[in-house]
Amino acid sequence: MKHLPLLFSALLLATPGLPAAQPREAECMIPSKPGGAMDLTCKLAQKALQDNPGAPRLKLSYLPGGVGAVAWHTLVSQRRGEPDTLVTFSSGSVLNLALGKFGKAHVDDVRWVAAFGADYGMVAVPSDSPYRTLGDLIAALRRDPRKVLIGMSGTVGSQDWIKMALLARLAGIDPRKLRFVALEGGGEQFVAMQANHVQAVSGDTSEALLYAGPGKVRVLAVLAEKRLPGKLANVPTAREQGYDVVWPVIRGVWMGPDVPEADYRRWVAAFDGMETTPGFAQMRTQAGLYPLSLTGDALTAYIRRTVDTYSRQARQFELLRER
């Protein structure tokens, strides 16, 4: 049965005496466990769309595994044409795609719908850590990298790994001598650090905002061009501390490759409208994200360029798999 396009921007005119049509339910799939930035991305879309009377109500689901690989292959192989299923992605997902960690997957195997925010890489330690600056942490790694366990989402070659590898290389440290603990999503990273299973975390600012605060987490550096506004305003950039590493993290949603064109364009239009509503900027800030809006064809072109950039960076660390 074919799905009829739903116009988000218009209210259905109900016949007098008949109940108004109920909004259709859609799924926002999160390819990680609850508690991380992927979770925040879906929740931001869920909250922002619920104010639109004609928009479907987003139901959140979780399908962790392979840092996005399980969700990717599930949609591409089993649920290719579902018109109301969205999957969250980040720059980490795009990096894994570039590295071949999704198998023979290609950037054009799915339909890129919208990116509605960005955050940045960051490095954090427990609030009672002896490392008070990025320089302190780097000095400890230089003395003996085996004594500092670093929590990251994913494995060697993930964006969390590359962020620390770039910092280590600038400090004259062989990145392959660093000790990492591979975890599934940002939530697990901070739980592991609070339990003292790791002594530092390479993650993202949106995740840090969930945990940073007195008695919890100390963010040593943000990997942004300049200091960020809001709760992290007092955290210096890595660049300020002598390490010129900048790592923006785009966040958004994609759909299966066989979604009908009308349904795809319906969702693109919905997110275009969502991002221009008066309250969205505040919602995005509350989610720990910063302005970045791309949809449809413009987002697809951005993802293709980013895959090329990541492929070049990966070759520097001899990470790129043969495709």
C-alpha cells in the first residue's frame, strides 16, 4: 500500500462533526545506547516537530552496534523504503563510512535528509583529576602513555581516536602507543570515567554538557576555532593551548535508499520549516548544539565532500581500508 504524502505545513480541514485526523507516528532510530549525542539529536527533532500540528510524532528507538553499522545495514538491507523511519548520524558515522567500517557501503546508499546542528570535539577528565589543563594531560601521555586510559566511542580509526591522534602527533607522541577503551556511545564513556575505568575521555561538547559541572567532569579543551558560548565559555580551545586541532561534529538524520521521492521531499520540507521556527534556536542551544543547517541536496553534497576529506586524513594514519 502506497503512503500518501503528508503536508506538514497545513492543517487537515475536518468535516464538521468528525474528529480531526491524528498525526501519524514516525520512528527516529538511534544507532547507539541511550545517553549520548545521537540520543540528543533524535530528542531535539522530536521536541521541535511536536509543535507543528501536522507533523508526525517521532517515536525513539535504539539499535546500537558497530558504532552505527548495525543500524545502517538494517535499513539498507531490510527496511529500504520506509517513508517514516529516520536514522540519526554524526560526523563519526560519516568517518566510519569513509573508512569502510560499514563494509562496501557508499555515501549514496542512503538518502541524507537534514543536519540541524553541530558541536565540537572535546577532551575531558574527572573533576578530581590531577590534569588541570590539556598540557598536563599531554605531558602525562608523553611520560608514559600506558598509564592513562582514554575512553572513546568506537575503535581505532573512530573520530574520537583521530581527535586524540591529531593532538598526540602535534605533541610528538606516536598515536599508536596511546591506550584506548572502546565504548558504545558518549553515555558509556562518561559512565566509565565516573567509575574510574578510564582517566580521560575523547568525546563531543554536546555530551560533555550532560555531565560537566562541579564534582563531575572537567573539560580540558574544546576542538573549536574559538571559545564556545554558554556553559563551556570558560574552557579554552586546544588551539589556545598550543595544539592546532579543530574538529566540528555535524548532527542530523538520513533515510533508506528506496524511500519515495515525495516522502523524502516531505521530510526535507519539514526540517526546513522546523529550523526556521522562532523557538528552534533555543531548543538547539539547550541540546548543546550550535548553528548548522543543511537539508536535501545541499546536505548530500556536504557529506560527499566530508567523506573525501576524512579519507585523506585517514591515509595520514594508515587507517583507510581497501575498498
